[in-house]
Amino acid sequence: MRFAIGGKDDTMVREHTEPASAAEPADPFTEHRRLLFSTAYQMLGSVTDAEDVLQDTWLKWHATEQHTVTHPKAYLVRTVTNLALNRLTSARATRETYIGPWLPEPLLTTPAEETDMADTVSTAMLVVLETLGPVERAVFVLREVFGYSHAEIGEFLDRPEPTVRQIAHRARSHVQSRRPRFDTDKAAREAVTSQFLAACRGGDLNALMALLAPDVTLWNDGGGKITAARRPLHGPDHVARWLLGVLAKPILTGIELGAATVNGELGLVGVLGEYPVGAITFDLVDGRIQNVRFQVNPDKLAGLAGLVDRDDSGSAE
């Protein structure tokens, strides 16, 4: 089974994955909403926070005398960047006391977006961006992802262009030294995902271990809201036994585990009835799973409720 964007109410996903239709009024906020959401999400790693930033941006935009704004797009990007920057700065204190590993809030995307988005919004990349300071992260996202000039970024952040250049260089070097280098072959990911699903559903320890790299690591984000591994797990035996043990718990009887495009890459979503209970993304190296990131924090999964449809035509079954 493969899960796809849809369900009862896919408004949130549609708003940041599809452009406005020709029938909609030519409102600059609506026109650039996808860009604004992407900017906020890549700065914050949270769909919920990104949507809050967009709401605040919309309010500021409609409280502005719009006829006086010469470049609406630049105004909106500047607004969303600074609102996200303020939110990220305040969120850092909370994340320092976060219980267990912190992982980004999963974003459901469409299969067609896998190639375009995997390198910028993949879970692995967002984890790397989390190691940047707030201003460095803003500069990196604006420069490396969206291609804004140093001068434009300086205007957005009220910083001199030479300062922005220095920050951009420092951020780029930092990310390049930590940037994930993993297999991106779609066919290989499809095959491994199908085998992973079969092993998990069948409780096949040996088959699951065979898919894991010798130095595999698993991170599990429960946020202190649900039972989860508070430290990373290492090694095929430990990771495989833990995964199968979690999936075998009576409370998860009836869980549907299916493939879904998560953060621009093929991953897995677990659903009980209509409620998401987990999202898994992983990185492949030489055809084997190097890293597993397992999101079970209910606060970070709530936004997925009602957004997945069961698509039995998917190839990852």
C-alpha cells in the first residue's frame, strides 16, 4: 500500500504544494504562497510553525497600504524571513531542553516533487540546517536554496552586504562539511522501501537486518509525549529488534504501514484508523539503510491527520 496526499481535507498540503489557480485573484500573497511557505519551513523545520508564520505574514500584508509597496514579493519574503527568524530564535531555547532527539516535522509531498525537493527539504538536510545559528540558517536558505543575491539578503535582514557574504560563506562551509551524501536512485529506494515494509509486516528479523548498513543509526523523536528511544540506537541487530518490538506492541495492533513521499523522498507513514502514529525516513548508502529517522511525536504528526489517502496502485507495497 502507498499513501498519497488527499484524504478528507488536504487544504493545508494543497496550499503549499500547488500554485493558485487562474480563477483566483492576482493577490501577491496567494501568488507567492508556495515560496513563502518553503522559506519558513526550511528555516523552522516545522509545518505548524511555518503555517503560523504565513498567517502572521498575511495579517501584516493586509494591514499594509499595499499600493505603497513597490515590490510586493520582496516585501513578503522579507516579512516571512524575519518572522521566521524571530520564531526560530525563541524556539532554540525550547529545543535545548527537548526530551530525546529532535527531528523536523514531516511534510507530505507528491511523488513528482521527489527530485526537486529531496536535496533541500529532506529530513537529513533539515537536521543539518538545525546545526546552524538562526541568522546563518536564514542566509543559507535564501542564498543557496532560493538564489537571492547577497545584496537582496542584506536588505531582507538589515545587514551590510559584506557581512552577509561572510555569513553565507561560513554557513556554506558548515553545511558542506556535514551535508548528507546518500544514494538518490529512485528505483533502489523503491526496492528497499518495499523490502523494509515486507520485513516489518512479517516480523522478519533477518530480512530487516539484511537491509541495514553495519553502522546504521536510528533516531526516534517522541518529544516526551510518547514512549520513544531517548538516545540514538546503533547497529543492525539493535535497530532491527527495536523496530520489530515497537511494531509488535498491542497498542499498535491494526496499524497500517505504507509508503509515502515524505520531505521529498520515499518514506513510510504509519496510520491507525485515520490518525497518523509515525513517519519514517531513511538514507541509503550502497543500497543499504544508513540512517533511520522515526517521528512519533503526536504534536508533529497532528498536521498529517486526514491528509493521506490509501493508494493501492503504488509500487511500494
